[in-house]
Amino acid sequence: MVIKYPNGKKYAPQSQASSLPPKLKQQNYSNRGMTLEEDLNETNKYYLERGIAVVHKKPTPVQIVQVDYPKRSAAVIKEAYFKQASTTDYNGVYRGKYLDFEAKETRNLTSFPLKNFHPHQIDHMKMVEKQNGISFVILRFAALEEIFYLPATHLFDFWDRMKNGGRKSITKSEIESVAFQIPLGLHPRIPYLSIINRLHF
């Protein structure tokens, strides 16, 4: 199936572990086996079922333009377009505060590429912050199984530096200096609300 963005470019999902050394591949899948999105969805389900917070993944509107029917009982989507540029991955409410955040993964061991973000996402998060909402990014170094909570205001600093001719990535040491590491747990899987409690309540 071919899915295209509004500008006509093809959407190419990134493989989670295609370029990892064999040892890291095995460790990643045997120890965890879940993507960041799956872990966050489990976490949000845990929060929702216990009445702690209401946070959902935003649906991405897609326009289907070509469908094949190889059999009467099955339809195969051959081509589709994103109707509009997406903003961030998740939003919701916690203790009366609006939450809006993006979730990103990288296989890189030493830095996080800023190309993983889009200008409209940065603009959206800035508008959320301007309205006193809580905006942030959850970053996962897939090969290292390390997850960080990065406040959006710090992401803006790195983004502006790049736009002014600086680095096109955030080094891991920079992330460690301004972000908060989130230990991967069981219930919930990624307890990001514990960081929000420390920062905002």
C-alpha cells in the first residue's frame, strides 16, 4: 500500500531494528518486544481505567484513493493520502491541565536527529505552551532501551539552534542534561505522569 503526505511525498515507515548489530537486535526484542507507541497506549489505558488521566492517540485522517478487490471477501488499499499534516501524537487532560505530546524513537546511540520533527509540530507545541498547556516529547533510544521526557521548551531551543545553522541533532548528553529519564515499568509501562507531577504540581 502506498500512503502519501499532502505534498505528494510517499510515507515510508522506519524499521525499528534494521540496522542494529545482531546482539542489540536480540536484546531489544527478547527483553521488550514493544514499540514506543504500544507502550504508551498501554500506559494511557492504565491511566484511563483507573481514572487518573484521559489521554488518547490522535487519529490520522487518511483519504483512500485506490482499492483493489482480489476477492469478494477482501479489499486491499493500494494508494492513500494523508488529508492534512498531523500535529502531535497524543493529547488529553490530567488534573485539569491539557496535555499534548509527541513520541519519537531512534536507533542512534549518541544523538537524536531533529529531522524526526516537522515545523508544523513545533508550531503546534508552541501554541499549546502559549495557552498554558503542558507540551513535551517522549524520546526513546531503541537500542539502549532508554526513554526520556523532554519539555517542549527545551526542544524549541534545539530547534532554533538548528534553524540558525547549528547542529541538526540533539546529542544524548544534551538530552540527559535537560530531560528526565523515565524508567520502563510494568504498570504503567511508561509512567510519564510522575514527571509531570514533579514539574507542574
